[in-house]
Amino acid sequence: MPGLAARRIAADIVDGVLHKHRTLDDQLDGSGAHPGLKTLADRDRALMRRLVATVLRRLGTLGHVLSRLLDKGIPSDAPRAHCALLIGAAQILWMDVPDHAAVDLSVRLVQSDRRAARYAGLVNAVLRRCAREGKGLIEEVATQSLDLPPWLFARWSAHYGEATARDMALALGHEPSLDLTVKSDPAQWASRLHGETLPTGTVRMLLHGSVTMLPGFAEGQWWVQDAAAALPARLFGDVKGKSIADICAAPGGKTAQLAHAGARVTAIDRSPARVARLRENLARLSLQAETVVADAVEWAGPAEAFDGILIDAPCTSTGTIRRHPDVAWLRQESDIAALAALQQRLLRKSVSLLKPGGTLVYCTCSLEPEEGEQAVAALLAAEPALRRVPIDASEVAGLDEILNRDGDLRTLPCHLPNADPKLGGLDGFFAARLVKS
């Protein structure tokens, strides 16, 4: 049945996130990837990814719609029935799939599962009602920001204000663009790739097909990197000939930026698999860096201290939900404290590896203040040798709105809006620049 394999794998992966707490990255790449991915054609693979992403981006709204259409709630003893309902409703409500195909294929999904087969009639009836009534049920809750966990929306409302939190939640509901950092001539690459050049120099486009088939990929002329993630490495200024450590470096976008700018880069990451991927990326880009597999907190470091250190620290990653919608449902508020403690250990270690006069750039892809503003405040209080060097708007293409009152970088998902929501937005990033006296 055309499309059934893509939907079966999508159901497995949604089940992996919601019921087994496995990340999308684990299920899509590497040794833990779903075995069925190898058999999918590119078109079906793209469909599968869209199905999974749409379910996870709209999970709260889907839950509301299905709860209104189910008299006795979602069956708890058959995860496949739950996933089939989510995937079917997502197609009916947000994807360009004929309603009858979405219903029929979801019914086939449950019929092929021993535990869920008895719910085939229920799935059929509920999804048919969804096709008739679903849009109206969405309108009932259009202003409620259901597609974020309540704890996360409450935190963002408290820190950024409720109106901004709603704008952020709205931005996260859209499938994001593909952002590329190019070695040279962004305007030319934007033209070739039918995209546009952002004020910061990133090339932004809508992806149709495989990244590896795009012009310039095989030749190593660019790499995939969100526009916000491309900003921290630029805060060192001219790095030509300078020794820079990139701590927690994989998959290597910032390492590539620094190496391309002429720095002597040492890239450190604790994961052998991630370092192997970083080396592959550098080889494709024809860029050089020393790579080290080590826990940076325990790493002895070289005999001579570094001119600069970039830390893209492990964090809750709540700023990446637009690209990794599973993060919203896998993270818990209780995760923040442990990660904030690790960030402090990495920061203190980095200060010891930095030359006097050297620059430390600390960044996280988190929207939580404990992992950004508060982390830097704690470090400055503990390390009198450090001082903040505020970022000037001219260093970030004049985008005042992405700088906070202290002169640190703070991008939000609702920044850089566009008439086409798919071409707007940024990952949520924090970055601060500190100098050691």
C-alpha cells in the first residue's frame, strides 16, 4: 500500500518519543536508528519526517481534538492505536493529504498490530469525525498555546512576558526553513538554491528533497547551521592565527566557522561517535582542526593556554524546539538544575584554560535564564578576573532586538519574522562574551 511503510515507521518513532522517551536524533540516525529507514525512498522518508514533526509540534492541540472526539479517552493498552489517531488527525488537520487516505492508512496501521487491531473501528469513526469537526475544535483553543508543556509556557511567560511567550509558541508551530552557512558569496548561493540571504549572511531556503543532493554540498561550499547558531563564533572578531578551543564541539558547525576564518581550532567533545561525525563534516568542507575525545571538565588541556574558548554547553535545548519538537515533550523542569551545575563546571574549567587577555564566548541553545543570563552572572561573581564585553548591534547586522540589556545575545523563535512563517524565526540562543584580565 503506497505510503503505509512511511506511516508505520512514523508511528514507531512517535511511539518511541511519547511512550519510550527516546529522542528523534536517536531514532533517525546512528546505531539506534529505526531499521526500516533503509528501505524508504527519499520521498517516503520526507513524508515520514513531516508526519512525526507535525504530530509533535501540534501534540497539545491534537490531544484536545481527540479528547473531544473520544467518549472514553485514548486507549491506554494499545500505543499503536494512540499513534495512529495522532498521525491520522495530523494529516487531516494540517497536511495536504486527502481525508480518505489519512483515515484508511491509519486504520491499516492498527489492523496490523495484534494489540491494537480491535480498535480499528474506533480509529475509523474518530478520524471520520475529525475530518468533519476537527477544524472547529482547533478554533476553540486557538489562543491557548496548548502545544507547549504548561510548565515551559509558564516559565517563558514569567521571563519574557505572556505576549512574547505566545509569539514564541506560535512560531514553534511552523515547519522551519533550512539555514546554511556558506564559505563565500551568500547572495550567489541564495540565487542558486532559490533561497534568500538574511541580514546576518546566512542563506535561508525551503528544502524539497535531500540536503546531500543540493548544489555545493559535495563540494563542501556550505554547511547546515541555524542562523542563530552561526552568531556566537563571530563574537571573537578576527581569529586568524589564534588558538581557539571549541568545547562540546560536535557536530562542528562552529568549529567549521572558526577554522574557515583562519583560527587554529582544537575541537573537544566527549562522544566518540559525535567526534567521528565532526571529522567527516570537516573532511567534506576541506577544513582542518585538531579533534579531541574527552570530557572537557576532566581534560588537562595543552601546555599553552588558548587565545579564545567557545563553549556551546550541554543544556535543555529548549531553544531548538522548532527543529527538534521532541525536546518539548522529553524535557522536564527538573532537568534544568543539573544542567546548570554542569555549565558552571565547564565555565570554571574554561577560565583555567584561557590566556590572560583571552576571550571566552559562552552559549547555549536554551531559552531558560538559569542556563544563560544567570549562568554568566554566577560566573562573573565567582571569577573576578573576568569582565563582560557587551556585543554591539553592528556585530549582529544591526538587529537590536536580539541583544538584551547587558549586551548579551538572546535570540527568540519569534525573531526575524517573515510573511511566510516557514521563512521566519530563529532558534532560541544565548551568548555572552567575556574577557580574562
